[in-house]
Amino acid sequence: MKGLFWLGLGIATGVVVTRRLTVATRQLTPAGISEQIGDGLRELALALGEFGADVRAGMAERERELTELVEVRTGQPLPRVIPAPQALPATRARRAGGLV
């Protein structure tokens, strides 16, 4: 009985070690390294996107606060500015039937 326990423990240890070595070997191949770099770049892009969204939200909040402050101090509502539509590039204007 004691021998079966040690045999089972040895087999389990062998399986775990083999799997870890396989993963480590895979990570050291050029494909594994490029995969790690790709994953890192994806995480960086997500973090930058979240940072940009946080900055835009903060800017919008601060703009609202400043608008309220100016309106309170002047007693006049600020005019709401609607952004002008972007001009079409010449090639897109031609395709759309416009004159260039």
C-alpha cells in the first residue's frame, strides 16, 4: 500500500513537471515570445484607451463646472456652440456629386 502511494505521488509529480516544462519551453520559442509581446501590447492599448476615456470624462466634467461658474457669476447662460461639420475631402466630394 505504501508503495502505491509513492508510485502515485511520483506519477502526479512527473505530470506536473512535464506540463510546466512544456509551457516554459513554448514561451521561449520565437512564436511564444511574439505572443507575449502581442499580449503586452494589447494590455497597453487597453490601458491607454481607458486613460483617454478618463481624461475626456474629466475634461467634460471640468467644462461643465466652469460653464456653471461663469453662468452664475454673469447671470447669463452661455451660448451652446455646435461644432461645424467637417468639409469633405476633394475625392469624396467628387464621388458624392459635389463640385470641386
